[in-house]
Amino acid sequence: MTDLVTFGETMLRLSPPRGERLEGTRDLDVRAGGAESNVAVAAARLGCDATWLSKLPDSALGRRIVSELRGHGVRTDIAWDESPAARLGTYYLEYGGEPRGTDVIYDRADASVTTATPSELPGGSFEDARLFYTSGITPALSPTLTETTDALLRAATRAGATTAFDLNYRSKLWTPEEAKVGYESLLPHVDVLVAAERDAATCLERDGDAVEVANGLRRDFDFETVVLTRGENGSLAVHDGEVFEQDVYDVETRDPIGTGDAFVGGFLAKRLHGGDVAESLAYGAATASLKRTLDGDLAVVTPEEVQSVIDESAGGISR
């Protein structure tokens, strides 16, 4: 049985060495990066049977993505785009300390994944999947992907899988008003919602006390579980009438990109392995902290490392 199926875009991430500018560098570090594949990698590294579903150009760049993900134990179900216009999205990441800051430049318009339809995606992914995951980035990429995301959530539900969705709002892809319409059309088909507290406020107009926000979302959309991430204030979940809180773990940050995806991957992996919500929040927080010590988008971690972070630190609160 497949534990987890994820669906979304993966890009190539191109970064100059630290301290260099994109406009002057002669070297670029090349890595794979995308919310849903990041989650799949974290879950696979933590012992889950994980599959990433997507559409890629039938080219060296598409094969580069597949090779990297498979190297971390993720199965890939790919619709290969053989058209002359097939392309892979990329993004450029230029590290910079204060006051310059880190800059991200996307080049993802018209990527092959933006035309992915349910009929062309490999069949059978949901036949024995326990959980299906995607994020709000995917429907924001194109009207076609809005429809495909909706169809896949419905298909996963019909197949008996639990569905999980992270709002993952990106202001470079759509406005808060557009995101609200898109989210609210999909959320009725979601069992487990993950949302940054700021995204819930910006796009769903849910602000105020975090417990009230989480309970309001759970009640209005009939979610099984709502998880709010709150940056340095940790995370909070509501499930079966209980509220669970989890602190962040202290970490020396090397690269924060992918931290949220690592949290989701750790949380879902622990739930799939039978952990309760409190244990899963801790597992997600520990996975996220380890990711911040690593370059790249991916949480290249082991279960032993994650458990060590938890064992050496204070746990969460259940009430």
C-alpha cells in the first residue's frame, strides 16, 4: 500500500555561491525544489512509501528532477511532455544577509505542469494510497491546474484516501482575493488543513486568537484536523475537540527554504505511522529544524535524527 501521493510542480533551483550576485556569478548550484515533492522527500526519508505525481518535459531537465527525487526514495508517476514547447520551471535564489536580504526570481511561466489534466496523468496512483497531499501553489499556477487539483482531491476521496492541503499562499502567483476563491472551492474536499497563520488571515480573512481561528476553520469546512503554523511561535492543531501546541526547536539556520514543507512531511509521516496529533506536531517541528541546517529545499534527514531532536528538547502541550 502506498502511504502518500503528492501532486504539484517541481522546479530546478539555481543559486550562486553565498556572497555572490546572480549578475556576476560564474557558478550556479543546481537542485530540485517544489512544495509537494519536498513533502514527499521528507516523508520518504522518514520511512513512508511516497509517490510524487506530476508532468515534466521529456528532456534532460525533466529527467534530472526524477533522478534527484528517486535518489531520496520517492516514486515518481510522470506525464511526459514531448511537445516542442515543453519546459521546466526554474527559480533563482540569491542569498544575502541584512540589509540586502535573500532574493528569489521565478521563471516558471508556461511550464509543462501548468497544462496537466487528470486524463493524461498516470492512472492508479490513488488505488491504494492512504493519503493524498497538494498545496495552494498548484491551483495558482494555471486555470487548468485549478481544475486538475479539484479533480484529484475528489478522486482521492472516492478512493478512500485522506486528503491534506497546505494553503501555501504565494503573492507572486495570485492576489489574496483570487486565492480566497480558489481555496474555498477546494477546501470542501480536504480532510487535513495546514495553514500558516498569516495565510489564513491574508486569504481567508481569519485572524485573531489562533485557537479560535483553527476551530472556526474546522467547523466551517468540516476538517478532521487543522494545523496552524506560527513561525517562531511554533504550531497549533485542533483535532477531536482537543487543542495541541508545539514549540519550535532551537536551530542554527543555514537555509530556511523548504522549512514549511519539511514540517508538513514530518507531521504527515508520523500520522501515517500511527502517531497522535501531539507526537506528529513534534515530529514535524523537529524535521523542520533539521531542514534549516541544510542547503537546498529538501529535508535530507533520518528518523533517528528527528527523534534525537525531540528527545533532547521540551515537548508540546496538550489541553
